Amino acid sequence: MTEVLAIVEGRVGRLRLDRPKQLHALNTAMCEAMLAALEDWRTDDDVRAVLIDHAQGRGFCAGGDIRMLADSGAADGVAARAFFHTEYRLNHRLFTYAKPTIAFMDGVTMGGGVGLALPCKYRVATENTRLAMPETGIGLFPDVGGGWYLSRLPRRMGQYLALTGHRLNGMECLALGLATHLIDSAAVAGAKALIAERPQEVGAVLERSAVPPGDAPILAHGDAIDRLFASDQLEDVFAALEADDSDFARKTLTTLHAKSPQTMKVSLKLLLDGRTMPTFEDEMRQEYAVGTRVVQRHDFLEGVRAVIVDKDNAPRWDPPTPDTVSDHLIDQIFAPLPDDEAWSPA
């Protein structure tokens, strides 16, 4: 069964995710198919731009194939490593692609879906967009370039999003620069058709289709987020939240108590390093080293059990609290892989 439709319409190559029952969650074969199409179109003069969307159903892309990753992580980890290696090559190829790329984030855009959309030059949100990196809730971390993108958001928004997994709507994506345009979902089909006809005018087409931005609720909490998430030390974040009597702080603290302390610390270090990472290739190399280790650790397997398999939403994290996650453990997780095991671009 084809789960990615790679077709040419007009002067545009279209990558259409087509795995609706799984909200178009990515697997290795889907990433390989997209890489192959991008390589074919790279030197095809008849293809002037690449458009990424989903073919049917709701949601753009809900992430990666978590059940496969957990099954592999519980065994030898080979399939999980193969998936990450291919997915990260796809992320990097999109980031460095010479031709204009356009992602339509119409609906759920999480995890691997964020990794597909954010490298694109044009990132279109709608009123249906729900963008998040919710990985700490299952013992993972915001990968697929999360350390690069989130660390470059204004103020301390990236740290807040990485730890909490907060879902952003379309207006919030636009306000934070994660989306370049906001249009009504009813106008999406027309915009895609015009882009296929006139790919050299992508920016103008999207500008004409755009709606005036409304209020972005997350900005109302900007000062609180800056203060509460000011530190790159997780213990300091918890202390700041515990000392604050506001409803926002109390709700945020409750949210963080449900997340993996280990991967919250991983996330903070990822963003700290990502802020000064020389290139996106370096970012992906580090994330691959971290991912290959985290996917085989207790918290990921336990998080998948609690949230996806048994659905009791009561994960038993180990280490259980921020102060029991040692610096030594984080250093082990972030250690570079040997050259013969490290990630490399396509």
C-alpha cells in the first residue's frame, strides 16, 4: 500500500501523506519515498517547487510510528535507529533543498510532522492547525530538529513548548514565526492550485490568500514564561513554578509533573546546545546520538505503555524526580557516537 503519493501537478512536485488511520504518522518507508522523490525532482527543470500536505482525512502528520519505535527499543533498537537515520536525512534534505518548499499544516502537526514542516521555506497554518512537540509525555524529546527550531523562538517560548508539549493554534504559530502564513482551510485547495500553476509566485499567492492575524493567546503569558522558564536547569524551573501562586504556574506545574524528568532535562540541554549549534547537520548528528539512546531507555518504553498501550496515563518514571536525574546520566545520553555509527546526511 502506498502511504506517500509523490506526483507532479503543473510545475510543482507534491508529497502527499496518505496514512489516514494513523493521522499520517511517518514510518521508514514513507521517509524513504519522500527522499527518493526529492532527489528525482532536485534536477528536474519541470519541477519548480515542492508542496507537502496530506491526501485525505484529518491532520497533517501526528508524528512518527511510536509503536514500532517502542517495540524496537525494547529489543535491539535496530529498526528504531534505521527510522531515525532516514527521517533525519529527510529533515536535513528539506532544510537544504534548493527549490522552494511549501508545507500545509492543516490539522494536527506534531513530532515528525513538525520535522517535515519547519524546514520548508513556506509554512502555512489554518484555523485547524494544532502544532506541538509533546514527546516528554512519552519519555522522548523534541527531535527532528527541535533543538534547532525551538531554541531560536523568541524569549523562552521554546523551553516552555519543549517541556510542556503545549499545543499551538494557527495564530500562535504565525505569531511565533513557526508559520509564515495563516489562511482559512476553505482557501487551501485554491491556493494549492494556484501554486501548481505559478510556482514562481508562491509568496504572492499565499499573501493574497492570507487572513488578518488574530490574537495569539500564548503571548499573554509571555512575561510569565520568561520568568518561570528562565533557567536551563530543570530544578530551577520547578522551584520557580512552585513559588508562584498564579493559575498559569499551578496548571503548568501540574503538566510538568506528568512528564519524564529524564527527557525534560534532555530537552533543556538540547535547546541550550542547539542555540549555538554551527549547522543543522551538526544538530541532526547530535539528535541522532541522543535518540538512539533514549529510545532504549526505561522512560520511553514506560511512556508508550502508559499513554498509548494501556492508556492509564500513569507512567512510572525512572529516575522519578528532577533531582534524581544526574548530570552524569545526561552526559552519557549526549555523548557522540563512534564515527562508524554516527548519523550522516544523504
